[in-house]
Amino acid sequence: MLDQQDTPLPAGPPAAPPTRPSSESPGERTTLHISWLQPTGLLALSATNFLLRFVTLGIYSFWGKTEVRKRIWSGIRIEGEPLQYSGTGKELFLGFLIIFGAVLLPITLISLAVSLIFGPESPAHVIFPILLYPLIFILIGIGTYRAQRYRLTRTVWRGIRGGMQGSDVHYAWTYFWSALLLPSTLGWLTPWRSTELQKILTRDSRFGDRAFTFTAKPGPLYRSFSALWFGSLFIAIAAVSIFSLNIDIKMFMPDEFGPKLPSPEHTIKMIALIYAIFIAAYFAYYILSAWYRSKSINHFAAHTHFEGATFRSTVTGFGLVRVAVGNFLLNVMGWIIGLALFGLLLAPVWILNAGGIANEGTEGLRSVAMAVGALALIASSGLFSPIIQARTMRYLVKNLSIDGTVPLGNIAQGEVQKLSRGEGLAQAFDIDGF
Amino acid sequence: MASDPGSKAVFYGRYSDGKSAAASDAQLQLAPDGIAIKLAGHDVPMLWPYASLSSAEPLSEYAIDGLLSSTAAPGASLFATEGTFVRRLAGSAPHLTAKAQRWSNAKPWIAATALIAAIAVTISVFNLSPSHAIATMLPDKARAKLGSHAIASMTGERRTCDDAKGLAALNRLTEKLSKASGASAKFDITVIDWGLLNAFAVPGERIITTRKLIAKAESADEVAGVLAHEMGHGIELHAETGLVRAIGLSAAVELMLGGSGGTLANVGVALAALSYSREAERDADTHALRILKNAAISSKGLAAFFARMKKEELDVGGDSTRGVLDAVSTHPNTVERIAKIAAQTPYPAKPALSDGDWADLKGICGPAKPGMDEDGDGQNDGAEAPAPKKPPPSKDGPAAKKKPLQKLEKRDKAKSGRDI
């Protein structure tokens, strides 16, 4: 069992609590109850999406992703009623095509042209990426904003759509210049920066015709951030110290015969040590940063308001780490399955070669096996992402609640935002979590 | 179901009109032509025809509840709170099931995949080469540019051999062969001070060969044979075709992975990693024989060179691995190549170069320095260095395409050259 929650729940009796009024009247304030209903059949969906990606050269991934979102959105319940994801695979596909043609293709073609025109030794190879990175940074900012806008306009509850009103350029600019300042502030701008960015995203968000308000100040985050900062410094110093205490510098000192090369066993030991220290240090840092992340999620939620009600999030660093470790293991399992499939598809070629049977007639077979194997490998990326996304969302939603009441009858449909395509940029830069 | 026709059963749900976030209780029935929705305070039920329905998530047999909307009531949504209702609805509106939706979404792309597969099969069955078509369309300037980049990145820091007398001798040989080849442009041949035994055809009618090849050759006829073979690759645009293919493939991979073109930077590496098909090698051999004949140079030199390489291969690999080496090598079987040369009708031939010119060509890289490290591999190669240990028989992939010849050059990083 990949996920204990991934079992069909028995079809229960109608969920409607008997105490609820048969309908809300305008002005009446309701306490909103947020809950999570685990989607069923996610393992089967993972397998189906993989197979369909495989037989469509990967193009089905946009539709597969959409079905996953529909199932996950349906798992989020407010007053027992599901959120609806109304986006389509076609929109995601179009978004991808446009970004492909307008961003990825030109960047690749220009890089190619640079290397062909100026040659491999030219300084153009250094200058071009330097010019390219700021552009990519701004595009990531725009992509983040647009991805949230797309998802909100495609999120519906009780027929009322979400949305976003504001400027993606304003967000991207803030994202860009504040990132430029990060190195010179040794990272200490981070709490201020993330609060500022979250403020733009939250204040621009709409549910129906109503806006969210955001009142968080970065101040309270600085206590946890200094713990993260000094903790990371300590981890780095500890890692370097442990390494230097365990390394025999004399091994590398040149003697009268010139620089020495360490023995193979010694090299293996050193490499193992470096890996062990690196993994341990990374894990320690990960736990620490997850703890900080939980603090900032909860802080932001506690200062996000909607129509007089306030969100409350109770995620913990340990909880986030547990989710991430489970997700990591699921990903590893996906990679192993992908590689196993690749090996299985190439096995006939290896057998033919090893047996000396291969000849000109089998060259075609070899290319076919390589192509199909590579396709299987590509199609298997993100194999278990339906389960991974549901686990992550479940944790976040189960720790989310709304304090106070909301006058549901007063919330009307907002103005229609015409977006005919999905979050191409966010996909291109791999920044879409769900 | 026999006693309960389904349409009579009453289910419960919550209805939102889409004008506000309020919801009200509703009674639902599966009527023959749609869902009948009865709201409190309304006498006449609304009807949402089955064909007009869409659901928030595809209906499944595990459904606990379902969220529906309809083009009959834009903006409105209906939350059916009972799994039984949803499962029965799937029978009346099969287009809402996961299976139907996935099939209709994937169908065009499965068809497109089948079409691409059919095109790929056609290309391979009829031996079409889109890369070759593009290569023939490249303007001469572009090919020349590609060639000079390739040479620059392949030779790196290595010196170009430029002994004046040697160059003059090489020039005489080149001119003779160029003329005999019937190619419109004259070939340009560069000898690199390099301990790798190889020769490469480079885009733009250029050929690179190495000090070691000249050193290993026992007569000018042998060098002429190898150069004629490379000219054959040049005439057929094999290097250009291979580069177009490599660039196309890596551009496709870069695009898929969202890369920035970094792996395309090194044209020389791409060229060195190329490996021609056996057919391409046969074509080059055919050209070589024609060129040699036109130039009145004996093709026995080429045969002798092949035979010596074959012998070295055996010395290195031994008989036991021969089958595997032949199977994985893209070069035609050496015996087959030698036989093809032997089958030529004899023609009057003169030596490719005079004895004096041949001696000059031998010295094109300057006087041989005994005991120098030719490959930069830390080994003292010497002029007739013992062959390094043979690598284990390769299994598959690019490594498998290496010719036996290169087994000699295992330690050289640029060992992947093909071409003789």
C-alpha cells in the first residue's frame, strides 16, 4: 500500500448535517468548516496517466495533470462541499505551446546561434548566460503570479469563481529586485521579501467579488529566521570541521616524487565520508528550514482575512518534513520503476549483442528499443505525483481552518477574467507544486 | 433494480445558483432525459439534460458524492451528496466517466503518435534521411564555419604540423586527389600533432589527420587511400549530415528539458562522437576506389592499411572476441573491405608521391622525438608503441560503435573518431 488513505471509502450516508439551514439568506453569517476528503484510486490514476503519457509521446501529461487537480480540488471541502477545478488539459497544453514558442525555442535557438557564430572558445558563451539569467528570473516571477491567477480563476466553490486582480509585472519586479539584494544582506532580507511577495499575491486574490486582506508584518518572522540563519551557519561549520578532522591532509602533500595520489580504498573512504557528511548536513538544514517554513505559513495564514474571518494554520516543521520524506521515497520508487522499465525494454538488445547475434539487421531494432526505452523513462517521471500532491494537500488542508464567520449570501460572482490558456511559464520553469 | 426503476428514487443535494455563495437543499431524481432538481419553495423541478452535464471530477465507481454543473443553468452548481446517485448517473451520462474522458482527451495524441511512428518506419524502411536533406541545403559558408569550429574544438591546444617541405608534399597529394575526386571544391587537409591514429572528414571539404597516422603508414599510397576514403565522406556530406542529426537531437532534448543550449556549444565533440553507418562507410570506400583509380594510384595501399589494422585488431582482441567486435562495429567487416578492393580490375598505377615527397610528408610534424608522450596519457608511446590493453567488449550504446582500430587508442580521450 502506497498510501493508507488511498483506499475506497465506503459510500456513507448523506453527509449533510441535519442542523444546517436549508439555505443561507443574504447577510447571514456562517462559520466555515474546512475539511479534507481523501480522493480514491490515486494509485490507479498514476498508472493510467503513465500509460497514456507513454502512448502519446508525453503530450497527455497536460490532461493527466488536470485530472489529478480535479481529484485533489474535490478533496478540499468547505462546509462539506468540494472545491471544483474547472481548468482543462487543453488550456495547459496551449499555455505550454505558447511559452515553448515564445520563450524556450528562442532561448535555445539564440544559444545555438551564439555557439555557432562565435565558436566554442568565445567570451560570448559567458556573456550570453549573464544576460539570460535576469530575464529568466523576471519570467519566473511572472510565471509564479500567473500560475496562481490561472488556478484561482479555475477554482469554483458553490458556483463562485476565484480570481486575481493586479499586475503580474509589479509582482515580478518586486521578486527580481528583492532577490538581487539577498546576497548583500546575507539572506537577512528573506522574511521581509517573502512577506512582501505573499502580500501582493494575497491582496490581489479574489473569491467572487470579494478581496482577501493581508496584514502580516515580517517582524515576528525574524526570531525564527535568526534561528534558521545561525543554525545553518552552525551546520556548515560543523560539517567542515567533521570533514577536516577525518581527513589525512598528509595524504595529499607532495613529497619528493611530486604530488601523491591517494590509494583506491582511501579515495572510496573519502568519497563515502563526503557523501555522509553532506547528506547529514543537508538533512539537518532541511529540518531547520522546514521548521522556519511552518512558522511562516502559519504566520501568513493568521494574517490572511476574508470578509471578517481569519485563517488559521497549524502546520509544524516535523509535519512538513514527514510529508517531504514520504514524497521523496515515492519519487525514488518512481525513478526505480522508470529505470527498470528502461532496462526491460533494452534487454533484448543487450542479449543480442552479448550473444554475438547482433548484425546489421538488428541495428533498427536497437534504435527502436532505445527510443521506446527513453520514452518510457520520460513518461515515468512524476509517476506517483498524484499521490504526492494529494499527501501534501491533505497535510496543508487538515491543518487549516477559518475563525469567524462569513456572510455567504453577500458574496456575488466577480467579474469574468478571460484566460484561455494555462500556466505555461510556471510549467516551463518547474515552479508549479500542484 | 427490477422493482426500482431508478428514476423514481429521490436523492438529496445542495444547489447553488452561482449568483451568490449561498446554497439550498435540493431533491434530485434521475428522469429519463435528465436530472430533475426540485428546490424547496419551488413546485416545478428544473431539468438538467444528461448531455448538458459536466462534473467537477470524472465519475468513478468509488464516488462518495459528486459536483455537477450544466449548460442548461450557466454558473449554477449541484452538489449531489450520495454516492449511489452518482454511480447511477454514470449509467445515464457515460460521457462523465473517467474512462470516457481520458479516451476522448488522449485519442488525437494517440493518433498523432501512431502517425509519427509510421513516418519513422517509412524513413527507416525507405532509407530516407531528413538530416542529409538539410545538410545538402546548407550554404557553403555555413559548412565552412561548422568545419572551422569543429577543427578548433577537436584539436584544442594541439599543434598543426607545418613543416614547409611536408606541406608542399601534402599539397601535391591533395591536389591530385581533389582533381581525381571530381568534387567542385578542393579539399583542405590538416595534419595535427596528435598521438591518435585517425582521420576525420570535417564539414566544408576539410579533412583532419594525425601525426600518428602518417607515422604508421608505410607508403604514400596508404595515406592516399585513407585520404580518398575521407574525401568520399566529404563528397557524401556524411559529417554535415551527422552534425545536423546530432544538433537536431540535442536541440530536441534541450527543448524537452528546458535547457539553454549549453551542450550544443562544442561542435567538435559532437563530430568526434559521430559514428557513420556501415552503409556510409561502404559509400566512402566506393568513392575512395574511384578517386584512386582516377588519380592512377594503386588501391593496394588502402588494402594494405586495412590489413595491418585488421592484424593489430587481432593482436589486441584475439579471435574469441572477433564476432562481437564485428557485430558492434559500424565499419564494414575489414575482410569484406579488403575483398572489395581486391575485386577491382587492375589498372596502370604510379606511386602517389615520389620517394622524396613521401619522406617530406613523413616529416611534416618535424623530427620525431623518441620517447615522447604522444597521447598525453602519461605513457611513453614511442613510434611503435605496444598497444594498450584492450578494453572489455562493449555492450551497447555509443561505446559499442567504436571500431577495433580505436581499441588501440583506448587511453586517448578523443578516441571516438571513426573514419578509416
